[in-house]
Amino acid sequence: MIKPTKLLPFLALFIFALNISCETKKEATTTTNKENSKIEKESFKLWTWITAEKTRTDVSFDEEFKKYSDNGLNAILINTYGDPELLARLVPIAKKYSLEVHAWMFTMNRPGDKVAEQHPEWYAVSRDGKSCYDEPPYVGYYKWLCPTRKESREHILGLIEGLAKVEGVASFHLDYIRYSDIFLPIGLLPKYDLKQETELPEYDFCYCDVCTSEFEEEHHKNPNDFNNPAIDMEWKNFRLNKVKAIVDEAYKITHENGKLLTAAVFPYPEMADHMVRQRWDKWKVDAVLPMIYNVFYNEEIDWIGYATKQGVEDLKGKNTELHTGIYVPEMPPEQLKEAIYQARSNGANGVSFFDGPAITEEQWEIIRSSQKP
């Protein structure tokens, strides 16, 4: 799905958590350094996503982080474009205001990645033979790497390790940890003049030589020969498992460095499976922040409760927390109040707001009051 970020177009979607509860999740983190990896416990955690530019001064970050703390936030997910030095610079400023820091990074979608750009063969290929390197789907910054190819996987995991080594970081936060969108949210289709009722070839990835040959060796059939690839479950599971394998490796890396692993995901597992080949209830991950952005799906506020509950149910028996992601731009304060209630009453461990700079004073008032008993 196309997600909005501070520096990307409004329609760019999705980015999104974490609260280790006092009683039910004491065993959730089994790392080589439990004390360093534990996230501070809150009864109901409040997060936000932000993007950091290295050209900004420490004073400006100090002012921003103080504002978040004063308004009741507990944690910030910081996108530093994979830059560990900038992240290390921001950690002490955030800690000054008792804010947890989570290293947020675009994972499979790597716009502006100078290393990857030197290797066109690393990029995912659509069923109609178009590479994300040359012809990205939907928007120009959709630069998806292949999750199967050894070199692209190692590049991604190396970036994760670099951020996971930064002292004082609570977790590494996976974003765009999936394939490109098979289906956009229904609310976005008119903006792209699209009708998506079936899996269209130009939005169906990855059909690169490495993926198709590995699949054929394992299953004795080639996806390029399928009349209707959407109904071949082995081919679908092959790709789901390629994403899962990267998550599992990321979990190992982060825990070896005394950090947790969190991830921004689509609203609930069955929906994520259908739309972007992402089955996050099967992952090894400490917490998920499903981006339950009702406006993109033409849904009412109570849908936030429905999707939250579905995710909580799917995670039963797992040591994975769920923190609901809420999209705040243009959301009236009363709706924000209801959104927080819907998440909390349906089992979320917290909520995260996308994104920090977009929150209005009227919304801050709602957020502050949500922490009162």
C-alpha cells in the first residue's frame, strides 16, 4: 500500500508498536541481554512515528521531543534513512524526556538506497516482466528489493544490524516488510484511476529469475507458466515465507544486540495476506503496529476496533504485542478520542499516531486526557 511520510506525497501510505505489559508478557523477550532489551512498561503505551533530517539542529529535536513527552507520549519511532550516526545523536535527546527510541527503517522498499541502485538485478520483478528498478509500480519511490536474492537480503540485514547496534535503542522497527501492493485500499483506487478486482500482472511481484528458478526446483512448476497464479497456494506461500525469513533473521540480529524487533504491518493478518503478501501473525516479532488507517479503506471509526480485535485474536498464544496505528491528519478530536477507545477496548497494548508533526493542539488535548485513569 502507498503510505504517507513526512517527505513523500500525501497518498504515500503506510508506515506503523510496543508495550511489554507487567504481568502477561514477562517472558516475551528471550534475548542474550534481557535487561537491555526490555521496553519500559506502561499501562497503555502511546507512540508516534517521525522522520529525522540530519540537517536539523539538536535544539529543534529537543523542542520536538519535549513536546511529545509533555503531551503524554512514551515512545518515538525514528526514521533516519538507515543512518546509525544520526540515530545515535538523537537517542540522548529523547532519553532526556524519558522517551523510548525505536529505529524505524524502510525495509523491502528502498527508495534512494545508493548501494542498491548500483545493483539493478536486486530489484523485484512483476509478472509482466517489469523491474521496480526501471518501472516502479504506482509511484516513483516504490523501489522494492527481491527478498529471495542473497545479495539484496544481506544488504537489508546489514542495515538492520547497523541500527540495532546503536546504544539506547529499544527496538528495530521494520517498515515496508512485504511485497508491493497487489491491491490498494479501496479509498485510494479513484485517485489512481484504478480498478483492482483480480491480481493484475503489473502489481504482482516477484517473478525474477532467482525466485522463479528456486520455486521451480522446489515445486517442479514455473510461475511463469501459470494461467492464474493467484490460485496456486505453493507460489503464494513461497513468497509469504520469503518475507518471514527476513523477519526471522532480523529477530535474531536484534536480540543478539540486546534489542527487540517491532514492525509496522497492514491492519490484520488475513487482510495483509490478501493485499501485500504479509502474514504477520506467523512471524517471530516482539510487537506489531498495524496501520489501521480507516480513512484509506472508506471505513468508520469502529472499524479500528474490529481490525484491532482481529489482530489480537490472531496473536493469541504468541509473545507478540499489538499497538494500533492511527492516522491523525484531518481526524476530528472526537473521532480521535473514539479511535483510541476502540483500540484500547479491543485489546491493544497501546496506540501509535502517524505522524508526530501532524498532530494538532486539539488532538494533543485528547491524547493527554487518554492517559488519565
